[in-house]
Amino acid sequence: MSAARQVVVEADGGSRGNPGPAGYGAVVIDPATGEPLAETAEYIGVATNNVAEYRGLIAGLTAAKALFPDAGDALRVHVRMDSKLVVEQMSGRWKIKHPDMKPLAARAAAVLPPSSVTYEWIPRAQNKHADRLANEAMDAGRDGRQWEASASTAVLDAPARTPSTLPPVQGPPGDQVAGAAKARAALAAARGAADTLFPVPEPGVPDTTVPAAPVSAPAPGQPAGTASEKAGAPQPKAGVPQTGWGSAPDLGAPATLVLLRHGETALTPEKRFSGSGGTDPELSATGRGQADRAAEHFAALGTVQEIVSSPLRRCRETAAAVADRLGLDVRIDEGLRETDFGAWEGLTFGEVRERYADDLTAWLASPDTAPTGGGESFAEVAERVAAARDRIVARYAGRTVLLVTHVTPIKTLVRLALGAPPEALFRMELSAASISTVAYYADGNASVRLLNDTSHLR
């Protein structure tokens, strides 16, 4: 059995507005020398302080684990944070009541065995290193940049450290071990298949949802095919944090999903339910114009490397306009189709309320309730959309992919990236031909970078 390896993790997170532009920072320290072994930080978009602090904890624990991948149960981590909430919840002394915190606490508890981690609250003045990292990440996000470890000066703000010994991992039930166990239980309750990121494909199992045969971009109304894989630049090893004063990135480039809602159809301006169980309408003249302007926008940017589309006609037509302009092919993923709205297809919200009032009320109250007539619940949609996300992120790691899809899939991807509850779907505006963006990193973290941008249409 290998000797125990001890490290300290100091972590912090902040939000300029609470909620507002947010970021986190974490540093892994050798307690025997006080030397920083690794730093990590990230701008995470709009979030609360508590979410950012939990994200910092997760990143710090992940960085510690990546430094000593072979240590196993012999790794001992002592977490020091100035967030009383996170420390007390992860130690098991405070209950985790907020629905946004439960999955985050569970993710933190799942990084390392619960018996390997202890928690300590420290005053803010003693957490300057992690605090500076978090602020550097927020500054970078404000300027449209990614935080870079090689440019960080956070270590200069760190308080003087003296060698120390980690406290033993022990104590009665109800302390840190019980806290981690409770967090794991929260994960089991709060996370379903829709929250599982980046599964490893089984060897030899073909991906039947995203076809592999290359074809040209389709004409409007014709089925779209796929592009042959383009050789990407080699990526740094995923999961290994930046260490020392080196300049190599810790996680490599993220898979960036640019989410384009299709252009208008005849049903769009009338705000009628138009899902995957209806008439599959084509783009209107307005919608075709929107698709052309989106194509011009992406051609000017020059960043899109791949295109994946919903199988429905309005998305295939929108994707074809962009693909023709960029010289790319289009893949079809069935998981990106719109919700099946059952008997509500083609009706306005008011018409549904008149005809199916009780069913509509139940649907608005629960993500597990399907529309009248055997449609899909939002929970079912989230499960298949998350599966499509995981396939696409795994296939296109480090690349920028345009996903041409619908209102519910885009809102679902944003909701899952933010860790927001299902009712958040009703609190987002998503215009026809609008653009949203989510980046996915190799450690499972996601960053929402854009929502409902329509500037290219004006």
C-alpha cells in the first residue's frame, strides 16, 4: 500500500452582481513546503456566488486528483475556503436545501472518496490566492478572453505559508465523511441520465444516431447527410491541471457548441406549438432570409468547423444555407429534434388553454407531464438532448460545432449547463434564427457564453 500523499486545496468563487458575471479559482498546495503545485480558474458566465464557490471547490478537488492519479485512496486533501456555506454543507453539519446546490455538492463529493477529504473555514484574508484567481477569471471573461495560468499573478497576493500537517481524516458520523455521503445521496436524487456528461463510448459499438457516410449539404427539403471527419490539431491531455510556472493549457480547447435556432416558418409569428409530431413545415420567405443572414455571419466569423442539425425540415433548410456558404457538410442527429407536443401541435397557447386547461396546468407545473395525446414531457426531451450533447461533445472535442435545432433543445442545453431547474425553460427568450453558445471542457464543466443573440439579423 502506498504512503499517504497530503495536499491542501484553497478555493473560492465570486459573482459581480449575485447573480452576475462569475468565476472561480483554486490552488493546490504542498502542506510540507507551502509551495503552490497547481492553479486553475475559469469564467463561468452568469451565476451566483454560491454556485461559483462550489465550482471552485470541484475544480480544486479535480486538480488535486489529476496531480496524483495513481494515489487512489492514499491521497488526502484538506480543503480551506472562506465560504461558510460550502464548508458546513460539505462537512455534513448543514443541510443542502437549495436545488441548485445539491447537484454541485454531489459533484464535489464524487471527485474523491469521502474519507479522503476534510474541510476548514478560513477568513477571507487567508484565501487571497484563490480569490485573486477567481477575479482574474472574471476579468478575462469580461474582456472576452480565457484565463491563462501563465499570465496569472495571483501567487503574489497569497499570504505567507508555513509548512503544516493535514489534520487526520476521522471523526464521528455527521462530520465530513457523513457530509460527503449526504452529498452523494443528493446526487442520486438530483441527477438523472440528462445530467451525465461525456460518457466513454464502448469499444466496437457504432454510433447509429449520427451517421458516418459523407454527403453534400442538402437542398431544402432533402435529407441531410454527414461530413467526413476532418483531422483536428492534437489536443493537450485532458484532466491534467496547469502546474508550476509552465505555459501549457490544463484542459485543452473546449468543445464549443454554437446553437442556432432555425428560421421562421408560417407558424412562428403566430406562436403556435410546432414540434416533431406535427406537419414539419418549411421555412417561410422570412425564415429563408434569416438563414441567409446567419450564413453570412458565420462566414465572416470563420470559426465554425462542423455542422449538426435536427432532422426536421426547417432546421435542415437553415443548416443547408450555412453549409453551402461555409463549404461544409451537415450531420443529422435525431436527438436534436423538437418536443413532440401531441394534440397541441399547430395550436396557440390560448387555444390549448381553452381545449385542454387541466392538461396545460399540469404540464406547466411538472417536467414529467406530457402534453395531451401522447406527446413528450420535458424530462424525456432533456434525457435525449443530453445524450445527443454527450455524443457530439465526445466526437468533436476541441472543435467549434454549429448545432441547428429548436427552442426546447437549445433551452435545455443552456439549462443543463447552468445547473438550473426545469422551470428555467419558461424564463428564457429564444428568437427565430437566434444564436446561443455553450462551451464544454474535458473535466465536465460547461460555460454558457451567449444567449439569444440576434444582432446578425439587424
